[in-house]
Amino acid sequence: MINPLVQNSPDGDGRGRNPESRPLPPIPVDAEANFLSTEGEHVGTGDSHYGELASEGREAQQVRFLQTKIKESNFVFLFGGAQRGKTVVTSSIINFLSSVEAGGKLTPFRLKRGNEAGGDDPGRVLFNKIRRAFAEQRFPLRTTLVGDKEPIYVNVRFAPSPKMDADPISMTFLEMPGEDLEKVDTPDGGYGELPSRINAFFKVKDIKLAFILVTEPATAFEDDQLMASFIDYVCDLDSRFETSRLLLLVTKWDRYEGELSVSEFVAENMRLTFAKLHEPRHSIAGFSIGEVVTMDKQPFLKSFNPDYAKGVVNWLYTEFTGKPLYRLGGFERFSKFIKRWL
């Protein structure tokens, strides 16, 4: 199997000259179906910091809270329409980092207000649901929010083993309804806008924010305008995002039966998005959770494929720390993976 997690890129930093030459997940040739169930689990917003906000304004208070937490975590913003696989990506990463193969220890934590009372933390609840689902070989179901639909903060700390010679990292995965994210684009050509509780992340000074865009082969064409609108929208809010690195994941890639590479697929089916990502700092990759089977009309995870999640973890670690977490040799294997672009 081709392994693109090596660092022998033309630029010497693991990023390379084009979207497919970064340390990203491989494209297995024999994996089978996976993707997001159309059913979902409801996670309430509880009484945590994304519950009822004070009268000073939802967005203003959210910005103030985040401004006090930017040194405690690195934020991962997963963007995509409804049922595109955002929760599957987060779940796969958590499951991989919880495994022996990750080479370290994963623990959840909580971003808490100074005056916040106890109570359930929706992020910890979702974290436990994800780990329980994998332990029982159940497919992680789509998460939908109830209440005021504030984003769920799934907070995790990963401490690499001493032999890896790498620093610990804290990451906060933001779970948001695709229906809300789709508001950034309007079918009539008007100017869309995201809800204030989501806009807040773009208005926090010095926040470490990584962007992962999520689509899938069957909907890539219709997602093109949405992705392009989101990129334009964020850059319009603050010009500092014009230099952000973006990762586009095409989920359900193991079910794609064409002969195009993932970058060629995006170039052909997502013309607007590809034009914005066709720069060395951006990355494009396929993604899969592994082999999923259906029993009694319910999806079950027959086998988990850690390679995709490992590649995304490596991309995130590099994005937040400036250096990769995993280093593998074998330029021959890597050059085979990117041969279309050399």
C-alpha cells in the first residue's frame, strides 16, 4: 500500500509543490464502502459555555470566551454540507489517536469558563459515544444538535511517547450542523452569512484555526459553489485567512470507481474550489473510515483503516507545530503516489 506520510518532499518540509504531495492519507485499492449514516444521535448543549449566552450578545460573548482559551488548544474547523462525513472524520481521528498505533496517550479535557458550574459537557459526551461505538464495532452515527445549536467542542490532548521526540498537543474539534454551515451560500446568488455562534471563531485574534473541507464523490459537483463561497467568506471577514492552509478531504473515496487521482477528480468536478486550492500550501486527499457492512439495516464497522486518520493527524500536527508527528522513509513509494505531479 502506498504510504504518503513520508517527508521526502521536493521542498523538504513535507508539503511539496502541489496538493497531493503533502503527508496525507493513502488511497487503498481494496477497501470497501464507508460513510455517514443518514440517522443521527442528538447531543444537547447542556449548561456549558455554549448554552444560553448573556444579553450582551451571543457572538460578542463567544469571542470573549474564545479569546481567553486560545492558548489552551488548537481549533479544528470542519466545513461541509449536511451528511458529508465531518463526524466520521473526527471519529476516525479520535479512534486512531486512542490506539497503540498512534504512539502516545489520548485524554479528553474541557474548555471551561471561570464562573461555569458543573454539569454534562457535550464534547465529553460525544467523545465517549465515539469511543464506545468503535469498541462495539458500531458505525459512528451522524451527530445532530438540539437546543440553541451552539458548536460542540470535542477537546483532546495527545501526548506522544518519549521515543517519538515530539511535543504534546491539544486540539478542539468543532462539531457543527451542516445545515447551518450551508447558510454561507445562497442559491439565488446573494451573499450568505454564517450564524453568529460560528462567525465568532473568525473574529478571535491569534486563534490557531485549521480548516478541513469535507465533501464526497457523489456530491462534489454540487458542493463546489459552497466550498468556494466559504473560502471567500472567511477571507472577507479577515484578510489573515488568505494565507491559511486548507485541507480538502473527499470522503467515501474507497467507493470511487473512476481512474482519476483525487486531485484530478477535484479539478474536474470542483472547478471553483480547485482553483482556490491549487497552491503549494493547500492539500487534497481521499478519506475512508474502513470497511462498513450492513446488518439488520444498521451499519457496522467490519474493519477500521487507520491510514487515512493518521495522515490527517500528521497534517494537523504539522499545521499547528510546524513539524510532522510521523516520519517515514521510502521516497520510492512516495514518488509513486505523486508521480502525476512531478
